[in-house]
Amino acid sequence: MEPTYCTHLPAKEKLLKPTVMVCNQCLAMGSAWVHLRLCQTCGQVHCCDSSPNRHATQHFLETGHPVVSSAEPGESWAWCYPDELFMPLPAL
């Protein structure tokens, strides 16, 4: 049976919540995004891989911060880059 959670995911009570609902890198470039992802290590919000610039993945590659969660209203899940693991989360 495959694991449903990774060791990189913070405990539920330590999960970060977005404080902004924009990808600041896209904003600075004058670019648009499709969906937003929240880095669970530092709290930065970046655009998803469906967006032209893929800033969330770039952030992982530059920093090694392993887990992002959806910053989209009504979505409750996380993705672990090192484990390539999608994780449903309890509603926060």
C-alpha cells in the first residue's frame, strides 16, 4: 500500500495559511496565473504548474522546500515534491 502522507508535511496544527492571494513573481512580470500554491516551509504563495511560469516548482528547485498546499478557496490538499505524493488534507 502506498503512503498517503509524507514526513515532510507539517502537523495539521502547524499548517500555514495564505496571507496573500497573488503570485507576486507573476505580478511583477505582468503575467497571469491559473492557480496558487502555498509553500508550507516559508509561507510564500506561487503559481501552479498549469500557469505559464510555474513559480511554485521553481521555488522548490531553488530552495528545497518540499511541500506546497493549494491556496485556492475550497481546496484542501498538499503536494510533496521529493516524494511526488498528493495528500488530501482535513479542512482547516
